[in-house]
Amino acid sequence: MRTSIATVSLSGALTEKLTAAARAGFDGVEIFENDLLASPLTPEEVRARCADLGLSIDLYQPMRDIEAVPSEEFRRNLRRAEHKFRLMERLGADTVLVCSSVSPLAEDDDALAAFQLRRLAELAEGFGIRVAYEALAWGRHVSTYDHAWRIVEAADHPALGTCLDSFHILARGSDPKGIEDIPGEKIFFLQLADAPLMAMDVLQWSRHYRCFPGQGGFDVAGLVGHVMRAGYEGPLSLEVFNDVFRQAEAGPTAVDALRSLLVLQESVGLTEPPAPVVPTGIAFAELVTPDVEPLSEILEALGFARTARHRSKPVDLWQQGEARLLINTGPAARRDGTQLAAVGLESPDPAGAARRAEALLAPVLPRRRAPEDAPLDAVAAPDGTELFFCATDRPELPSWTGDFEPTAHKSPVAHESPAVHKSPAVHKSLVAHESPASPNSPVAGGIHRIDHLALTQPWHQFDEAALFHHSVLGLGAQESVDVADPYGLLRSRAVTNADGSVRIALGVGAAPSADEGGRAQHIALATGDIVTAARRFRDAGGRLLPIPANYYDDLAAKYELGDGELEAYRELGILYDRDADGAFRHCYTETIGRVFFELVQRDAGHRGYGAQNAPVRLAAQHVRRPVR
């Protein structure tokens, strides 16, 4: 179907909005009246600009407080409408949105409303214009779509139809099934918006918190299904009032907007893009760094070994168990310090995953590679993280590991600590005195794999990131949670595959921040025995994040822990969380540049990330200066 977007959904001047919509691939736009009033372009020039960009003008909006008013007021309203219709002729727009009245002059009289809307439609017809009547969720007397339709039906004029808006319908809890009773030709326009489920005044909710379909809690796809079954043939148009979108750059927002419509059309069976290829694991995480020494010291203390080097690039492979880290010291690493730059996602069909990503507007990244290098496809996530679709050591596909040549290395030797924790509640393990172990076979208390990645998003791209990871990668999105930071509120939302072998926690601050580029990302490493792992790390010279004693006093009140368990946690800075599905134990290293590591011991059924402990961790990190 044709796609459209209201100019109010994007930031900037009208010309910027039009350019962004066209470049993203929209077919048309709704011109929001305030955008036209503030533009130096004449209506004729706006019309020409849209034509040059390949955009139709699908709607002019809004016209307010027209119907069910005293006769003298209605006379003035018709005069106002005639001026608007002449302007629309110049603009080249043939449909106007009329919102249900919120005027204190409006009367609770459906017959009067129908009569006056018919008079308005008669006037509009003379200009070749159609009137689409919409029920505002906060309308004075008309606030539901079915009420608006009854008035349109009573008015009975070919130039008068209804406009359906998913926010106004779903925010009031109306049953959208009744839409199927409206003749398709009388649905003149369809506006779409999602929103997070919130308990607040509907007007404030509408004006500040709408988002694109798939980013909130409404069943927008279900509503669209009802509209399609009614026989609607117009465009799918987005009308989103959102404070963040109106401050963010228009270009990426427009791409995010169109992606939401592509996914929506797929969900209701209107299109069939390449199917999602859900990743089955994390093949690697790539860190870029201008100084490898502090990073290698941490990795060695964690038990990683440098096992291979890329044959043509300054990239080393460090490995322990199935956890693989690439350390890149190339030119890009010299700009912004140590940071997480790329993630390799194990894919059952790397080429299919790339086709899916490209179909949903994810930018495919050019890759410099030697002729003998494995052909890896990569796309950019909204925050700029590069995502590679990988096959690791599978005989039927080229493996990225073939680009690396083994290096002579000495694996860290694990020594038994004289104070190894003895409680079965924390998985008592002794670390054997053995010769250097293979990095593929971690010793007791070693790291098995990457448990999850935590990626800090630019403040204006949090919702976009959640939609991207869900729609492009096929990961399921968990509920968003708020986390208290000493200097504000942070939001976090995890996306995962079904078995938890891929977990990515997306985080963002509540507002633009001067230190946005400095917020740390982290890599969580899974171990079967966090006490032994933490002791090994500390005894090898690693520095764990200190946790205040007050936390452990509170922990003792919350939970009955095993003998010696609390003392071990206090000693090593281990945090603890538990729910009906099991326990989650975790501790943190110091921060290097923008990256730190987390050791995680997760019971099999536990799906969380220790969110209740995040305020303690964040406060502790604020008093510890990162190592640059």
C-alpha cells in the first residue's frame, strides 16, 4: 500500500521534513497547518517541491471546532473553511481533516453536527475537496470513532467521510472490530500511531508520547486488519506527536518511521519481505582500542587467551570457552578510546539475514576485505554498532575464523585460592593446578560464553533500537524498565531470542546529556561459579568494582543465603537478585574507556539482568574514574 507521514512527526523546517520523508521512501505526506504557516514557501512552491521529491500531498490538517455550534459561529466557520479550501487548491491537497469539536460553544446535538458537516461538505465539494471527520479522544461531545461515523452516516454526503486514527481509538479502549461495519469508501483516511501504555490524561499522552507502530503497547496491526477488511484503499499514514522525534534528526526518524510501516504491512499480510532469520548465538564481540595493554591485562586476568590474529588487519582474537572477543587496534580505534564497535551474530542463514535487514532499510555496510577473507555481511544498528551475520566453523559455509591465523600463546594458569568458597549454594569449585588449558575448555570457575551485551543508545534512538532489533533481527522485546541513576532516570529494554543464547540489553538516559558519548557499554560473561571466577580475577591482578557495605546489610534482610555466601559476596563485590525462576549473581570490572565487563552466574530459568541492583552499580561507577 501507499505510505504517508504527517509533517508534524518529524523535526525541522517544512523543507527538511519533506526531504527526509522522500529520501526514506514515503509516497506522500500530510501537511500539518503549523508547518505551512511557518514556511517561507508559498503553497504553490510547497506543491512544486513535493512534486519534485515524488511526494503526493495526501491530507491537509487540522481544521478544528467546526460542527454543532450556534448558527452565527457556524457562519464564521464556513468563512474560515472557504479560505482554507482556496489555500488547499493552491497546495494541491484534496482531503482535509476535521477534528471533532472541543469548543465550549459546541452543543451535544448529533443532528446539528450532521447538518453542519453536510453544509461543510457541500462547500468543499465545490473546490474538489473531501472532508474526513475524526473523533478526537478528548472531543467535547464526540470522542469515539463509531460516534463520529454515525454523524457522517446521518449527514449522507459523498464529500464527507471519516478519518480513523489508531491512537484516538485504542487510547480510549474502543473495540476496533466495529470498523468493519463502515463502508470502505467512506473511510477517507487512516492515521496510525502507537504509544506506551500509560496512566495519564489522554491529551498529554497524545501530544507527547505517541510513537511509531511496533514501538508501543497498542495492537495497531489488529486495528489495521479491521480497516483492510472494511475495504479501505487509501494510504497508511503516520501521525506521531513525540517530543523526542521533534528534537531528533529528521532523516533517521523518517527511516525508522517507514520501517515501522513495512513491518506493520508484513504483520497484516499486505507484503511478504524476506522472513526474519533469528540469530542463534553471539559469535563474537569486537572492541576497538587505541591502547591494548590495559584491555589485555583485564582479559588475561579473566582467563582469556590470545589465540589468533587476523591475516591482514590489526585484529586479535581472544577466547575462553565459547566467548570470543576481537580486539581491533586499527585507525578507527584511535578516535574515541576503547569501545564496543561490532557484534558477530551466529546465523543459520547469513545471506537471508542480510536480505531481511536490507529490505527493512538497515544500511548495509561496505567492508574492506582481502580476496581470501570470508564474505561477511554487515549492517549498522541505529546506534552505529556494526552487526555481522556469521557462520562459525560450519562446514557448509565460510567461517569468519578462517581469516585468523593461530598465534603461539600461553593460557593463564589457574591457581587454587586458599580461600575458595565452600558453600554449595554458590557452586563450590576447586581450580586445578594444570598445564595451560585450551581456551575452548574453560577450567572450573572459567567463562563459558557471552551471557549478554549491554548497548547504550543515543537518547533519541531508544524506541528505534527496540523496533530495529525486533523487526530486523527477529528478537523478542521484553518490557521496558526504569533504572535510577544518581544523576537521572535511565531506561532499559532487553531483546532476546527464544532460548536466551542471544541477549542484548538496550539502555538510554531520559534526556540529552553532555556525557552521552561517554556512557559505558558492557559485555556480560557467563560462568558457572562466580565466586571462584571473581577470586581468580582478583588474584590475577584484576580490579573488581567495590560495592558499599550498606548493600549487603540490605541483602541480608531480603534473603536467607547459605553459610558464608553473604560474606563471599561482600568480599568480592558480588550482587544478587532472585525471582521465582532462580537466582542471578553478578559483579563488575573497572571501566576501560567506554567498556567494562560483568561476570554473571545465571540460574537456568532466570531471564532478568539484575535491574534492581543497577542503581547500586551505577552509583559505584560514578565514584570510580574509568581507565583511559
